Amino acid sequence: MSTLLGTILNGRYRLEVRIGTGGMSTVYRALDETLQRQVAIKLMNGEFSTDSDQLERFRREARAVAQLSHPHVVGVIDAGEDDGRPYIVFEYVEGETLKERIRRQGQLPVTEAVAYAIEIARALGAAHARHIVHRDVKPQNVLIDEEGSAKVTDFGIARTLDEEGLTADGRVIGTTDYVAPEQALGQPVTGQSDLYSLGIVLYEMLTGEVPFRGDSQVAVAMKHVREELPDVQRKRPEVSASLAAVIDHATAKRHEDRYADDAELIADLEDVLAIETARSGGATGEVTAVLRTLPSRTQRRVPFRLRHRVMAVLLLLLAVALVAGGIVWLLTRTHHGTGKPSGLAPAPGLHPVTLCQSCAEGFNPLGSPPDETPNAPNAIDNQLGTYWDTQQYYDHKLDKAGTGIYVDASPGTSARALKIIDVTPGFSVTIYARNDTPPPQAPPANGWTQVSSPTTVGSNTTIALTGGEARYRYFLVWITSIGGHEQLSLDEITLYR
């Protein structure tokens, strides 16, 4: 193949570097000498150019992808034949394949994996809308460009749902690491088959490995037919139940148990991205770009500070200007902790308890992850507008007896009240306390002492504590009802002695 380097196809495309090879074709980086730009050329290998079936399959790829114009599909620019050998000209994508990224990084960040899955699903949706099934969805066929965006390529075995022939019954086409059960059995494939494969790709992005291995391609294919997918949460415990459910739904063995179409899968992935972004407390790179494309109903689930980052910066600059005269105090506060909360005490004789910056933690002994969500310090930072957000509960009720957040008032205090400011009123809590490190068991057992009556929390609620003069180090806000919300957002928790 190296002898072809330097060849100019049809007087226009100069082959410069071989960048990939497959069963019946080779891909080159080439220079379009007419427009002076880099392109990718897929050139059919000479030994296949006289095979009518292979020739038609190659031409069909050009026809199929030429119909698609989508930001996450590698676009076709041109097609032709030179000396009896057909070729397809694609846009040239500088970057790496998704498979290379997984090999390099191992497990991808959860939000990044979900963002890529959304982009791939949107690309497949564009193809399926034109009745084109990719049939070989795998990370090797997803390119990550220099901006971090995913682009689906290689529709080499793509086929419209209206076409017949070229694939005999009983023949498996596709990479068996990602093949859908019906495809493994040589049965007709649909867009749902592509979605199954995408579910496997998402599993690999999260775990760093494919779910099934075997001594042969056939053995792997049969595992897709017969065996349940390994539990993604066992491989990666920080994966939420919501995300695990999306993978389970996408990779169901039976068509009727799988997502009916791309729109259903994309909607769930968008919801999960909002949830996972809220849980992680931040977003960078391609995740930020995808967040900007979410529907407004879904964007509302993303914390304010992430949806309105520019406004947050402006507010921060304003705050810095207003407190410029208190820099020394701020440095002391940063070193020692959050300091005493500002504002009036909820009742005469109550004094706020000073807490350190990291002295709050989510507490979820009955679910996963054990810290509920990791941004608990936002609830004690003395800054209105920064929230500790719970996980998303789609059915508007807890799926367990309770969850919560506790504060560490080291070395201990005889607290008399606890105030909660939040933007999701109507949920119910009971306050518990203890002195030793909280174990991974729920109250009231295992050393927890109840120090309040069950209370329904409004937007600004002070709860009287009944511990008397007893000193406790840890105070747990145990949430027993979310009040019909999908997610709770607690702004500030303040202890008073």
C-alpha cells in the first residue's frame, strides 16, 4: 500500500499518509489540491474492486453518509473512481478515536462518558431518521476531534431499512464486542440494534473494558445473546442508579424491553448528564458544550452556578469589590474555616457554631453513592446561592427510608437549634446526633441519638434541638421525605448553641 503514497486521484487528491486499514479498504490523509485542505480518503483495496457485492457495499456507504449532515457525523465531501478503484472523500478529523482515548485513560469521567453517549446517540438519530442503520457502532468508529467533540464514522456496513440483499440470513456483520443479540443471531437489525451497541460503548467508557470476553468472536457474540450484562455499579461504584438503569434499558436482550428509539434514549441521557453534573459539582470540556444544548427543562436540574457561570463570575467580582476592605479577615476565615455565619440569630440567646470549610458530608447508608452527592460543603459555606443537591428521584419520592447530610462540629457542642435555608421547601427531616465517626448505618440505631421532632422544612426553618446540655460532635439532617420534589437543594445549614 505504501507505493500509493504520493498518488493523485483524478488529478485532485494527493495521498500523503496512511492512517487506517480495514478488510476491504485503506484510509489515507490526503491533500485536496484544488481547495488546499486536508481530507480523509477511503480507497477500496484493489483485490476487492472486481467483487460486485463488495463494490456495491462500498458505493452504498458513500450514498448513505452523503445523505447525512450532522455535527456528530463525519461528513462525505466527494466520491469517485480512479483507475477502476472507488474512493470516498471525508472531512479530515484531527484527533483520536474513542477507543484510543479509553486505552489511554482507562475509565472516562462519568460526565464525559455520558456527554459522548449523547453526541453519538444524536448522530445515530440523524441516520435512523433517514432509515440508515450503522450496524457497527463501536469506539473505534467514533472520532474525538481537537475540541473534544465526538463524530461517528465508518458507515461501511450501513444499510437502509428499505434495502434487501448483500447480507445473507445467518451472517453476523459487526464487531462482536458490541453486537446486539439479534445481530449476533443473523436476524434483521433496526435502529434499536445500534442503540444496544451504544449501550455497550457507554459501559466500556465507564469501566474501561468491554463486558464480555471469550476465546473467539462467536463465543463473545453468544454471550451477548445469553448472558446478562455485568453490573456496571460493581465495576464503578460511583455510577448512579439512574445511569446504570439507562445502560440496562439500552442493552436489554429483547426488543420490547429496549429503548424504542433514539429520542427516548437521548432524553434519559440528558437527564442523567444534568444529575451527574450536579453530583460532581462541576463541568469542563465537552461536558460544558453538551450542557448548553440540553432542553431548558433539563438544564433546570443543573445547579445554578454551572448554568450561569458567567453571571456567577460577575457576582464574584462584585463581591470581591464590596469586601475589599476585609481581605485580612477573609484570609483568616479561609485558613481556619467558614467562620461564624453572618446575619441575625433566629432567637435571642442563640449563638452560631463555627464550622470548618470541609465539615459537612452527604450521608446515604441505604443507597449509592454513600455520600449521596459530593458537594456537601456548599451547605455550610455561608454563601447563599451555592447548594448541596441530593440525587435525582424521578418518581418524586425517596426509594429508601432516608438519606441526609451531617455537619462536624468538632470537638463538640451542646447545640440548641439547627437552621435550614433551601429552595425546595416541603421535605421532612429529623435531626440525630452522635460523638463518634458516623458508621455506614441509618439512624435511629447504631449510636444515633434523636435530638429533634420530625419537622417539615420550609424555605427558612429553625428546628429546636432537644439534646439539652449534652455535647455532640456530629449532627445529622436525616431526610425522610422529599416533599414531592425530584431533587432537594439545601442552601445553608447553621448550628446554634
